[in-house]
Amino acid sequence: MAHQEIIFAGFGGQGILSMGKFLAYAGMDEELNVSWLPSYGPEMRGGTANCSVILTNENIGSPIVTDATAVVVMNRPSLDKFENVVIPNGLLIVDSDLVTRDVNRDDITVIRIPAQTIAEQLGSKKISNMILLGALIEKTNIVPMEALLKALKEHGKAQFYDLNKAALEKGAEVVR
Amino acid sequence: MPDKVLMKGNEAIGEAAIHAGCQCFFGYPITPQTEVAAYMSRRMPKIGRVFLQAESEIAAINMVYGAAGSGVRAMTSSSSPGISLKQEGISYIAGAELPCVIVNIVRGGPGLGGIQPAQSDYFQATKGGGHGDYRLVVLAPSSVQEMVDLVQDAFDIADKYRNPVMVMGDGMLGQMMEPVEFKERKPAQLPSKDEWKADGLKGRKEHHVINSLYLKPEELENQNLKMQKKYAKIKNNEVRYEMYNCEKDVDFVLVAYGTISRICKNAIKLLAEEGINVGLIRPITLWPFPEKAFEEVIDKTKYGFMSVELSCGQMVEDVKLASNGRKPVYFYGRTGGMVPSPNEIADAVKRNIGGAK
């Protein structure tokens, strides 16, 4: 059964909301039920932007993710806020270039990826979010890479497609 | 099958209105509904229709009054404080018996309140926020797809009864994205507007006059009685609700609409794992309130009903009227933009069942 409840979190401007959007588009193309809920308003002013994304072949009740199967964090406040939201045996993906503290949980899978460093090697720090997203789908298998690339092609900016594609594939590769 | 697209609730409202033939949109920005107006400002001029950002909410609703009086489909949208400002206009539109659609993407109150999801405008919407004996038909979607469907239905219901219709959501429904499809709809059979619309003489001898002023008490009473007949017809024809998990006997029935009804469904799943069987009545029309849904479960629910709201307890009064003393009615709510988790709702159910036992 396909079922993932994911939170993406970081600073505004890191592409947090678009990671969620591309994943939601890909899920929709795979005929899963999907929802995408962004944080808005005062909670965004405290340093974190986040979105809750659900992909499932069951009906979606609440679109708010309170027990996440996976969390991707791109800054320290997000780790503080969402570390405890991951369910036991769930997945936590951390950009280790931006979050230096250790994760306290020992009942979940933690993957630390130096996404800023890898992104720079590929040509732009702006694609660090896509590296983490690539790692997420590789570990969860919630959608195939082809579906995500299709979503990127249809809904992303054409001039960044090749770079984003390289980032997604690299992200998948480093956790394989 | 038409293609599914992933859309934000607020943008889906705009697109649905365009599909419904909305000719004029008048709005004023306020979080969390600004994307409705932003979407309309992009789309409406491209298809030769009217988008106008008014100088205030009061101006916007009076522009709707004028446009509706000329016989075209018109809409405005706002959020709670802005809807309060519109109340005078809404009462006039109801009094003049004009069709229009008003969207309220509710935020926490009172006063300027906050911008997070809330349902504390239930009284205002269903009991008449403006003055006089009038009613709005109030539709409460719980998903982006339902927003699309109900906005289009709202225009039909408005035209059918010459009455303003409100579509009520909240920040969560407005901001979230879900897949939607714009289904082919059969055009509804609706009464002609030729008898009353004020669109110029067109060869007639007498002007059509749009008005809500009746200085003779006999005339005003007659107008009110005529409107009451219309409301009775609406109560008869337009009630909508969803029954969830109510097929068999249940321990308890939750009553919830919009955003919180979705979280109730998660809570019901959690409770089922503990062997507690809970159903849900989800009102889709808040007015007319779906009293008949209660008849379906009044004998099936062991411990009664619990109204679950993002308010301090407003719909619970209608739940009590519908239960009419036959079964206990409890209330659970969070307010100010706080949204309870499924576990909090499940705990409230267990507390009340425990008390009932």
C-alpha cells in the first residue's frame, strides 16, 4: 500500500514549497490521492517555511500531517520543530551542511546529506532542495523517478530542467 | 474523463466561478482569501469579463448589488472582518431578492483576530449577519473539488431562488492544493431574469426597479411573507449533507463541517482501532441545516452527538435543535486558528462516552 505523509521544512526561499508541489504533481500522475498544504502567515515569519504533503491510495482525511512518515529539514529550527513528529521507524532527511546538531531520535532512520556541497558541485546551490527530494523518493519509493521528472518538465521552469534533473538523480544516487 | 489539475482552493474558487459564467467579480484583498481576487484579476480581463478591485469591502458588495440587479452573475469574496463590513449590502441584496455569490474564507475573530483556519462566523452566516428577516443559503465545502462543485452550484441556487448564496471555507481549504476536475455540467433549468432585471427599458413602458424599501407596513409584511415562502421552499429542496460510517449502530455521532470534518474522519479511524464505533454527519448546507440527517441516526447512536467546531460552540445550537432533547449533545472545539489533531478529537469522544457510561 502506498502511503506517505511528508513534511518539508526550511527557510523561505529554499524551494521548500516547490519540493512538495513537484511531489504532489507526480503523485497525482501516478493516480494517488494527494494533498499539499503550505504553512502561511505568522508561523512563516519565525524562520521556517513548511508544507505537508500526503500521497496515498486511501482517502485523505486531514491534510495536516501530525504523524509524519518522512520529514525533510533544511534548517535548525525545522529540525527542532519536526524531529518529534516523525513516526517510529519513519524517515528523517537532513541537509547536513545547514543543520549541524545531531538528531536525538534513535528509533527512526536518519539520512544526512551535504546537499549544499553536492549542489555546488553540480553547478548551483539553488538545487539543493532537489537533491533531498531525489533522496526522499529513492528511500520511500512513493513515486518513480520518471513521474517526478515528468512533473518537473510540465510544471517547472524549462531553463532549470536539466539542472534540476541532475540534482534529483544525484540525490537518489547518494542514498542508493 | 476531464483532466485533473492540482489547484489551490482559492484559485479553484475563481476558476469555478468563471466556469459558472460569473461576469463580474468585485473584491478587496484580505488574508487568507487574496488569491481568489488575484486569480480573477489575471483571468477575467482575458475573457472579456469584469474584475474590479473596489476601494473597500463595502464598495465591493454594493457593486455586486448593482451588477446582480442588471441580471448578470456576480460574485465577491473576502474573509471574516471583510464579510462583517459587507453585511449591510448583503441584507439589501437579500431584501431586493437578487442572486449573487459571496465567498467567506473564514479566519479567527472577533475583531481583526488572526489569519489561521476558523469557523467562528457560523452564526453570522446562518442566522443573518445583517438586519431583517432574511436567510442566506450557506454551502460548506470540505475539499478543493467540493469547492469547485459548490461554487458552481451556488450560482444556480442563487438564480433559482433570487437569493444570495454564501460559500464558506477557511484558510486551510483556501491555501491547500488538491487535484480537481472541472466536470461537464448540464446547464440548469433556471427562471428567466427578464421579468425583473434592470438593464434598460428595451422597448418596455415601465422601468424595472431594484429596491428593498417598503414604507407601507402592509407591503413590507407581504414582502417578508413572500420571502419566507421562498425560504420554506429552499429548506424543502436544497438540504445537503454527507453521512459517514453511519450504516450500522454507532456509539456516538460527530457533527462537523468543512476543514474539521476531515480531521474527524481521521479521529473516527483511530477510534475504530480501539473498538469504538463513531459516525459523522457532515452538513454541506449550513443553512438550511440538515435536520433530517439526525432522523437517520437518532435511534442508532448510543451516547448521542458531539458537535466539533473551530469555534467556541455555534453550530452546536442547531445540533441541539435537531436532536431536540432525544439524545445528549456534547461540544468540542478549538478556536483562534488552533486546529485539533485527530487524537484530541478522539480523546474528547472517549471523555464524553466515559461520562455517558
